[in-house]
Amino acid sequence: NAPKLEGIYGRPVPIQEGDRIRFVKADDRYIRDSILLPKSQVVAGFEPVMPSFEGQISEADLLKIIEYIKSNGPKEVGR
């Protein structure tokens, strides 16, 4: 199980830090870190199970993933 990515870009994301939750903005840096260093900022309510892709993905492909997530906004009902 993983948090939904649809419409996440630019929104606050709850991050679990011990007994407290803080919010970070889902921006380019957050998405990059989530792919390369997924255990550094785990979304509250989820287990840190995603593997790191550091050293396994090219910068070009990483940028494509970030752009895809940015373009994957919320779907409008009835359109």
C-alpha cells in the first residue's frame, strides 16, 4: 500500500516523525527524495517499504517521473 499520487504535487504531505506529524510540501525536491531516499520522509500511516532507486535511475528518467507526477492532478468529476 502506498499513498495516492494523484493531485499530490504542491499539496501538504503528513510526515511521521516518531510520535508527531509534520507537514512538507510535495514539490520537486520532496518527490526526488521520495524516489531516491524513500525512508527519509515516510507519509504518516504508511510503512517505509519502498526501496531506494538511488544509483538505479538516470537523472533524465527521474525528471520524467517528477514531471508525470506534477501533471497527474486531480480528476474532475463529470468531465
